[in-house]
Amino acid sequence: MTISPNIDPRGDGFTLSDQDFEAIASFAYKHFGLAMSSSKKPLVSSRLSRKLRKQNITVFKDYLKSLDGPNAEAERSELLSLLTTNVTQFFREPHHFETLRNDVLPPLIAQAKRGGRVRIWSAGCSIGQEPYTIASVLHDLCPDAEKMDIKILGTDIDPVVVQKAQAAEYPREDFDGVPKQSRFNLEPGSRPDMARVPQHLRAKCTFGVLNLIQPFPFNGKFDAIFCRNVAIYFDNPTQQKVWQAFQRVLNPGGYLFIGHSERMSGPASQFLTPAGITTYVNSPN
């Protein structure tokens, strides 16, 4: 692939050549699984040009080298943040949490009370509202859940948002969408306009960095997986691989929740049967 030697200033910004865009798109697909069509070029050019101007980079190949250089992890993380949008909120798509409350958690809580193990995974958790919402619903139904072997895992490919999820601090207005039945007593944040998720909910959640297009590092299986509005960044072959990977780590009868603009397809659809709006149940293999 031929890379243009420079990113030329045009007006108040930079414009990537077609070859430059193809290089970024190829890198993003290989390392993150992101599928970017040429229609994304203006957006990528706009976001990336601001970063390059800030770093006084004018030679595009120098930027590509930085993605494999000594500071590669941080550079790749920043590129990923530029190429994706982290949109999340507490109790987003409320019907999924009604299904969690009414159908998924009651038998799992009964299982945990008998000494069983329960695991729920929020894949692509962004800055953490989804796993903390799951913990809130769990606590509503089972106030003594901390005594049981019930754990919620939140993962994201972006280490920056994982750190924010671990901090569990958000603008106070972000909590306005929490239903009255699930309102929890907030802890003070670092500023008057910020608040923190309470300790009893934080204690049920652990977070880590994980790339969904790589093999999952899990020994045990999950009873429910939330992966919503993540697969929209993947092409169809990559989506099908991710659905298959989820199906393999779901217990029989386990639930998978996906985003409204996403569709189940491929071999996994033989086992993941619809159980509501963008909700699937895993049948035995």
C-alpha cells in the first residue's frame, strides 16, 4: 500500500488522502475488528487531524510508526477512542433490564442461595453504567447479594474508559434516569456536580480490558451477557465470530442481550433463540 508522504494543511485542518484512510482502516480492522467504509473518511479525517496538529505531526507515515512504537499501547487506545463513540447511560433500553429483573435474575438468585455460582458479563461496557445498572437490579431483588457468589464483569477494549468505569464517578445528572424503584444513595464525587456509585454496587463489579475479536481468556461460563451497540462496528463475518464466541461461553439457558440495530446471524443463531427484543436464550449444544 502506498502512503502519501504528508498530510497537507487545507484551511484550518488536514485532509487524509484515500491511501492514508485505507491505511488507518486496515489497521483498525486488524487490531480492533472495526469495519470502516469510505463514507467514514470525512469523520476520521476531522478527528485525526486535530490529534496530529496537536502533536505537530505532518508526515503521516510518522503517525503510523507511532502505532507500533514505544508508546504504542497509548497511541492505539487514543486512535480507538477517535474512531468510536462511547454512548451509554444508566438503564439504557429499559426493557432489557425488565427481562433481567423478571426472567433472568430470579432463578439465578435462587441458584446462588443454594450455594451456586452466578456470572454476568457486560462486554463493551464503556464507562461502566451498564454493569452498575445490572448490579442495581440485582440489589433490588436480593439486598444480601454480597453474601453470595454473584459477580458482574465489565470489559472494554479501551483502557481509558475502563479506568473511568472503575472510578464509578459520573455527573449527578446522569443518575436522573435511574427508576425510582432502583434509586441508590449516591456517594459524594470529586466535585459538587459529580457523584459516585455506592460501594455495595461497586463491590459486585470488576473491570478489565478485553478485545472481543481475540480469544476469550475465561475458564468458566456466564449466565447472561450484555453486548449492546458494539457489533455495529464489525462487518458481518466478524459479527458472526463474536456471536459464536459468546454462545460458547454462555451456560445453557443463558441470556444474550444485543443492541437494537444489531442482528443475530451465522452458526450461533442455531443455538441462540429469540426471547424478546434483541434478546436471545442459549439452547444446549
